[in-house]
Amino acid sequence: MTETDAEKPNPEKAADALFRYAIDREDIRWLMEQLHEDAAIDRTAVEYELAVLKIVATGWAISFHLEGSPHKETLAGVFWERVFEFSKTLSEATGTLTGGEIDYFGVLKKRLDDYVESISASPEAKRANDPSLAIGPRFAEICGNPDDLFTRMTGMRMFMTNVGRVGEYLLSAGFSGKQV
């Protein structure tokens, strides 16, 4: 059987869907409700960083799941273009309200670099083949308390959930790649 155009994976459509998922806050609210009351952390910082991590993890997961796929560059490129436009609008709106300049895309890029560096530098993550083991501690550190286990677990849960959901979506949308 040959693929028709309707059956072929559509990177632009997938990038749009994944972008909408990345900025949706429903699971962030749920994670904040689950964050243990004894967490020694600024909850506002955690909520902000969860939103950042969700976007970054979604973009990372696209590249991870589509490694070796001819669709990887297109889908990832369109996703990050959507994120850039969203960031620009958010930065402008925030700047207008606060009177100061905010570069939200710069924040996202820095966090992506931070997390990728943490994954690369973590012997535990490498040994277990589990990048979330590096993400959790780095997430808690960024939030202000690297020793808070509850915050570490919250960051790990956001990352693992995103990587899994992105993989499931890509498979259901007809993209082949890695499965977790």
C-alpha cells in the first residue's frame, strides 16, 4: 500500500499542535496542586519555571523522538518559530506592563542550554539512560533550592511527562522515531 498525501505526516500541523500543548497550563496547575506543602521553595518561582520547562522539554522531545527522521528539522524549526513569535508577543506585553524589557525567548534558550548541559554532565543520567535524573536537580536549583526533593520531583515529573506525551503524539500523527 502506498502513502497518500492524507496519510503522510504533516510537520507543520504537528508543530502547531505541539506548540499549543507546550503553552497549555493545565498540567502546570495540576503539578502545583501536587507540590508538597513542606516544599521549601518559592511557589511562584516553581510555577514560572514549570511553564518554561514545559516549552523547553517539548522542543527537546521533538528532536529526541525524531532523531534520524527526515521530518525532524522541519517540525522542530516550525515549533521553535511558533515559540519565538509567542515569546516576542509575551515579552512586548510584559514590557508594556512593567516598563522594562523582557526577552522571554532568551530565557527559554538559556534554560534549554542549561538543561542540555546538565544532562551531558550527569553521570547518573548517562548510567541510567534517564535525562530526568539531571533535569530534576537543575530545575530545583533554578527555582532557588537545589536540595528540595519535592521541587526536584516536580521538575522530573514535568520533563518525563512531556517527553512521553510528545512521543505518543508523534507516533499517532504518523511520525516514526524513538519510543519511550
